[in-house]
Amino acid sequence: MSEKIISVLSFYKFIKLQSLEILKKEIWRFMSQRNIQGTIILSPEGVNINICGDRIKIEESKKFLLRRLKIHKVFFNEDKVSEVAFTKLKVKIKKEIIKLGFHLQQNQIIDHEHVDSSGWDKLMSSDTTIIDTRNKFEYLMGSFKNSINLDLYNFSDLENKINKLSLPAKSKDIGIFCTGGIRCEKASLVLRKLGYKKIYQLRGGIINYLRDKPNSTNWQGECFVFDDRITY
């Protein structure tokens, strides 16, 4: 008998969603029938998905979500794991998929801001200012070399913390990163609001970077992820 392959899948999409209660019930029914575990957050601004289960069932779930939500052009973070990373299934409705006090629309996302792992290394070898948009606990577990700690306890304090930094001229390059990319989407909008012109986001976040470059010397420490794993 072949060994069962377990997959962890995460992705997000900023897209206008309606009839959230109906959507919640449909997604719950589909996922629970396939023994999928994890957390799915629905809001009027979009969806944030972190799920785990049998590889074939995860693939079925991915196709269902893309079709049901009418989503296109999504970046997936997907990994094989040795054991189930979540203990139960939760489908939640919230005001925002990542809380910062405003809704982000897809047309506010600038695609060329996103850089892959190799592009990120190039930024790190230049005089680009690198900002960790995660909280203080995550930063202390591990971060990119010479990155700035915002000393965040709540993501909603992001703008206030950035305002207190002594950052270079607003025409200079700024690189931002988080675990999977979603926090950077809103952080980028905050930086643009504050007048910064050249902002670069790590596509797929730390998870994708460490998958691409597991032996990188630019990363120091461990990466906390929001399930039962710690990524090295």
C-alpha cells in the first residue's frame, strides 16, 4: 500500500464577495465531506485559506474554491507534510481577511511590486531597506538578515509603527515581507499612502522563499507559521 501524502495549502485573494453565509455553508460542507482541516476566512474584501489534508482531496478542494469563488491568477503555497497540521476545520466570516481597518481591492494591488526569491536576494545585496511586517514574536523567532523589526503586537498598529521609523528618503527602495504575503499587500498600500514610491514585496512570503532557498544565508532562525509547524 502506498503511503498517504498529506498536503498543506495556503492562498489568499482580494476579491469582492457577497452572500457570505451561504458561501460559508457550501465551503464547510465540501471540506468536511473530504476531511479537510484548517481555517478559511471569508470577508467582503476576499478570502484567506490555510488548509490541510490528503493530497488528492486538497487538489479537489483547490479546484472547488477557485471555481466557486471565480478566482484567477492566484499564488499557491503548497507543501507536503508528515502529519496533519491543523486539528479541525473552521470557516469564519470577518470584516477583513487581514485586519488593518480598511478593505483592499484587487485593482489597488500592483503586480510588479512582487519579486521572487532570487529577486529578493538581489534586493538584500543592495542598499534596499528591508522591513519585517510580522509581529515581534515572529521576528524574534527568525527573520531576514538586517531587516527592521516594527515591534508590532497588533497588525492594526502598522501605520503608526512605520511613521515612527527613521526610514530613508521616500524615493529609495523599500522591501517588505511576511509569512505568506497577505500582510504585505495591505502594508504596501500603507507605505504608498505615506509617500513611498518604490516598494517591493516578497512573493509568497517567507514560506515560499525557504522552499526555494532552504540553505540561504540571508535567513536567520526559524519561521513561525499559523498551524502546528515551525519552518526552518
